[in-house]
Amino acid sequence: MAKLPPRERILDAAEELFQSEGIQRVGVQAIAEKAETTKMAIYRHFETKDALVAEWLRILAADYQEAFDRVEAEFPNRPEEQILGLARFIAEGLPEISHRGCPFINSLAELPDRSHPARQVIEKHKARQLRRLTGMCTEAGLPDPEQAAAEITFALEGAQVSTQNGSIDQAGDRLMRIIEGIIDRPRTTGRRP
């Protein structure tokens, strides 16, 4: 970690600590120690701890948006495959999140104030994600794209929570079957019969 520039070390340390211990339990001093820097250095890069949390979540949101970009590039003009690609991205990541869970869901639980800058990052990210998914459902010719996107979102997020709490076995396989069922519904128009 010491070879990275200070800002990156701070973000890496914050991510590791926020993921393992939660936002509220982690103080700036712990982040400074983990990043091998000082509190003063943290405040030079981030005005407040809240700003650091918001930046960490912005980076995570960008990673998730890249997943959308990847499936769109990998499956051009094939929205059903794009939707399945997104589901696969989540399904394959379930074992990794099983110990702590989805960082967005966990952060929302810790940040009940809707005016918190990090909470606003999450809400904007989730709204953008839903818009993109609704667009894919529209392009796929699903009869009610908004409803389909909502169902897919419920399934994706529910799979993450169920994996975290251990309530459902084979969550990744079950998630894929649910998404396949949604995109294979009969349509009056569209790509799939």
C-alpha cells in the first residue's frame, strides 16, 4: 500500500475498513493508520469523513456502471444477452459479498439521512442503473419494461441480501433462472418468441 500515492492509499484503506467494519464504526484515525498516513493528510484530500465515504461510493458506482458498459459492448443490439450479462456479473460476485454484503445496501442502512452526500451518491447511482436496465428491457421488447426492470432489480438486490444472510442456497443459479424467466416472457412484439 505504501507505494501508492496518498489519496489512493486513503481510498484503499477506507474501502477495506468500511467493507469489513462499517462506515460508522471506522474513524479517521483508523483510516490514517491503515493508509500509513496522518489524519491531516486525509483532510487535505477529503474535506470530511462524509466526503471520503461519498468518494468511495462514487468509485464503486463507476465500477458497476462499467459492468453495464461491458455487457453493452460485448452484446451489441442484443438486449436480452445484456440483461443476462448483468445478472451473471452479480451472480458471479455473490460469493465475494457473502461475508459482508452489498456495499450500497450496507451504506444505506448506516446512512438514514437522505441529505448525506454519500446517500445521494447511492440514490443517483441506483436511479441511473434502473434507467439503463429499463432501456434494455424496452429494447428487448418486454411488454412492460418498467415492471420488468423493477423485477430484475428486486431479484439482483434480493440475491445479494439473501447471500449475505445465508437464507437461500445456490443463490447465483437461482438468480439466473429468475432473470431468464423474466426475459423469456411472451411478447406481442420484440425479439424473443
